[in-house]
Amino acid sequence: MRKINIGLLGCGTVGTGVAKLLFENKDLITARVGADLNLKWVADIDTAADRGIHFPAGVLINDARKVLDDPEMDIVIEMIGSEGVAKEFMLQAIDNGMHIVTANKALLAAHGNELFAAAAGKGVDLAFEASVGGCMPTIKSMRESLVGNHIRSMSGILNGTCNYILSKIEDEGISFENALAEAQRQGYAEADPTLDVGGFDTAHKIAIMAALAYGMEINLNDVYIEGISRITPLDIQFAVQFGYRIKLLAISKLQDNRVEARVHPTMIPFKNLLTSISGTVNAITISGDAAGDILLYGRGAGMMPTASAVISDIVDIARNILSGTVRRVPPLSYQRESIRTIPVLPIDDLVTHYYFRFAAMDRPGVLSKISGILGKYDISIQSVQQKGRKTNGSVPLVMLSHRAKEADVKCALAEIRDLNVVSDEPVLIRIEDDGLD
């Protein structure tokens, strides 16, 4: 039986899960692949930690170069994370003719174009199923199951930490700060949660998915990113009254040869399946011209769900090795010569529906002043609510708009902010609801 040698760089949470599956499910994987997937090396700077695994003698080492310089190495699994040394090791492995498996979405979003070009030049596979959506077959579905579809749009909850926090705010009426603290106590949020709650982790993922969907170069720089730190229980209550829930969504659409790629809190109607996704679960809807809408749902992070996706990539590459093929499925779904630069729609050009909340003084004529400014910028109001307890002489004034242009909305809100009858920064939340059109 053919032996396929594997080296694992980084044995933290997910790396440990990968090692566990390769050891504990070895017979199952061998029966399905028809080869011995031999975890020859596991390199980590900490070789003393108790990972709950019995490593065969000599497998666990602290020298990554030993893996990268091994002429018998077939597949290198990069589980180091971040961008610096991970990129260096990945490029060296590629240069040495080794196939790569990674879950490093930050690295791929920032440097993926370079890495995929290097892998193509050396004729090796670079697989990354676990980089988006954990155990959900997000990448595989886009590259293979939907290969005959023009992808029209994608919309996803792709960060479990943010989804957990928003669920806690809605269910318990607590503040963002208290919900974040609970997420940290539960181990769902890092001590520095900026990457998650700031929307950056989600942006890495939608940048990768947009490239797969539309045949474009990965473009993280132009993704619009807005986090959830300004979401309050009051906004969530108003959203529910209007028939919506607030989720941090990654949204991408192709229209007029420009791609929308944006991450921000979004109000979506109860009928949208994504409203039922609570806690730390991830989900994404993908709309194709032939398949229609499909929903993928599952654990987006964690040791074993992510390790499961990594193993699927290892097996795909192992099967390629056994059949004497390489790059049978293009890593970014399109043949390299068909990948092009497609401009990303600037957020100021976005046209959508909006939720506005103003802290307005409880005086006659306030509504007409605000409405007049909105009308000046061609922003038509569909619904208004003015109720709630008075705070420092102000009451919440909430409006839902018809479709408007983001640039006009920003100008209007800047003018409203300067009114002496508005006591706080206006709140804006974008709405995705085709039923409002």
C-alpha cells in the first residue's frame, strides 16, 4: 500500500485535532483512500504540553525545517496561523514541491494571489477548505457542486463569536460589553476580540469566497468592514418590532461587472433562514442561476469541526497523488488564465434600505426637520416609530427607508447630526429585504 507522508506545522487547538483524526481514525481513512496517510512529523515550538495524544517516538519535534527539508514529504499542513512565518514556511514547502493544506484565512486573504501563483508555478496543490466556515463544505461546494452556475450572490454568518454575542444581546437584553465578556468567559472570544467583533475575520472569508464565486483576484483591501460594537439592545428590540433580526453578515453580489463585498451588521427579515442561526453556529446562503438558493450550516470553528475540513483536503490531495494527477480542481475554482481583476463596489455607491435611529428632543417639529433633510437627499421614508422612555430629554426616533444611495445617506446623517434637536450620534443599520422593494 502506498505511503503518503504528512508533516504538520503547528500543533495548537486545530493542529491537535488534525493529529487526533489522523491517528484515531487511521483505519477508516485508509479504507476510504486506499493509502497509508502517515503523519511523519509534527513540528511545534512547545513539545512539552499535554495534548491528550500519544505521539510515536520522534514524531513531535520543535524544528519546522526538518519537515520542510525532508525529501520524502508529500503534504505539509500549515496550522501556525497569522501571516509572517506561516507564509515563509508555506512558500518554502511549495518551492520544495510539497502540497499544502491550510486553514489560514488571514494569510490567504492578504497574500493568497502570491501563494496560489507560487503553487501553480511548482505544480502543487494548495487546499484551504477549513479557511471558510469550519466543517461546512463551503469551498468544495463552490468549486465543485456549483461549477455549472453563475453565482449571483452570497450572504453568510461567518463568525461564531459575533453571532453568539448578538444572540445574547437579543435573548437577554444585555449590552454588547456584557455579552462580549460572557463570550470571553465561555472561551468563544479572545482576550483581544478585535479580529472577530471588528468584522475583520469575516472579511477575510468573504474576500476568499468572492474570488471563488466570480473568477476574480482576491481583494481584501476593498472589502467594506464594520463591526458590531455599536449594536444595542434597543436597536435589536426595534428590529424585532419591524420583523427583523440583526446579524453580522458577509455579503457579496455581482452586478454590472462590479462586485459587492461588504461586512456589517444587517437587518434581515424573519423569513430569511439565516435569522434562525443562533449561538456560535455559522451559515451561508449561495444563490446560483441554476441551483437557486442553497444553505450551508455548521460549526464554523473549534478543534474537531475545523480538523474535519482539514482532513478532507488531505484526502483530496492524497487521491490526486494516487491517481498521478495534480491541480485537477483549480484551487480558486477558475483556470488561472480566466482569473481577472474585477472592481469592488465602493460602499458609497451601495444602494439599499436603511434603518435609522435618532436621539431626538421631545419637541414639536423635530420629525419634520429630520424628514426634510432626508428628503433633500432623495431618501424616502417607509416607516416611522417614535416611542420609548425619555433619556436626557430625548426619545428614540426610528425610521426605515426605501432604497437609497449610501453616499446620500452619509451626507444626510452628517447634516442631521448637527441639528440642535438631536442629542447623540445617529445609528445606521443596512437592511437586506427584497420584500421592501
